[in-house]
Amino acid sequence: MEKHIVRINSIYGINHDVLRVVTERPHGYNFTPGQATEVSLNMEDWKEEKRPFTFTSLPDDDYLEFYIKTYPGRKGVTNKLLKLKKGDELILHNVFGAITYKDEGVFIAGGAGITPFISILRYLYSKNKQGENKLIFANKTQKDIILKEEFSKMLGDNFVNILSDEETAGYAHGFVTEDFLKTHIDSIHKNVYLCGPPPMLTLLEEILPKLHIDKKSIVKEEF
């Protein structure tokens, strides 16, 4: 099994529960946008506590970047990450991931499920190939939305937010339902990319065929 020890270059919170972690990049350690790795802490009693995190940097960057949602109440790996600092070490393992970009379509993310799409959309934007791709980002409240300005710059009106727990002007309210998707998916969107909590994905897989989306065109990954 592949294993690399890397130092943290920077680590800080970007909102109330998400960390941005930037590390060294091992020579020859490659990934494609949308892929992930298992990460553990290079500390006594934590080396075997591996958690999957998605790369949010670009394949050609000389560093690795992760956006990681933390759960302080669980007293697990992400809670421990909150106590780390520049110079501390992480252990990276094999690269994996089910989400790869096929062609233009709609990306639907629930909460932390946004992470596989960050690198994909950044990569497309860097190549001026964002086309008519659309991102539907479901969160509980406005403060949970990460990289709002960057997504707006990359996608313009094709960046759509919906909030389940908060009614705010300028944002859709509720859940990603069949009626909601009917207003945002049309014939130009041949592919649908999904990442989010299992209950959300189960519901979407029931809805999408009703919108004439071929199951073969659905690319998904649970978290």
C-alpha cells in the first residue's frame, strides 16, 4: 500500500466548520480531478485512523490541498486536525475515487459532497472549458456555503444554491426535489454528477430517471 508522510504548509478555518489544509506534494504522487486519498495523522495512536479526503488542488499544482469538514463533537480525526499547525505531518495513502469528468452536465452536491467537484470545476475553468456546466449546491444555511465567490466567478448564473434550514433572499429554500430539478436540468445537460449524504443520493437516483436522465449518465460518490 502506498504511503507518504507530508508536512502541513498551512492550515486554517475558512468558515465555522471547514478547514483548508495545504501540504507538500510527494514526487510522482498523481491524481485526476475528483479523486481522493485516505489521510491519517503522523502521531502516536493516530497513524491507523484513516479518513477519506478529496484533493481540491489541481493536478499540476506543486502542493496538495484539502477542504475538510470538521466534527468537533465526535472527537475523531477531524477534531484532532483542528489542533494541528504548520509543520505537523500527515500520512497519505493510495489515490482512489469514483467521480471523473465525462462531459458537460449538472453537478449536484450536498454539504461536504462539494469537495470532488472543486478540483473538477477549477480544472475546467483553468482550461476555459467550463462550458454550460451547472452546479447545484445544497446546504443547511448560507454560512455553510464554501467558495461561494469562486464558484460564482467560474459559473456565473450556472451556480445555484438551495438552503434547507434558512429562508434567505436570493436563495432557493427547501430540498432538491423533482420540481426543483425540473427548473434547472434541460436537454443540454447529458450528464449528472452526484455527491452527498446517502439519503440524498438515494432520492436523486429515484428522481433523475423521471427527468429522462439515463442511469448510465449518472456519476456518483457517497461520503
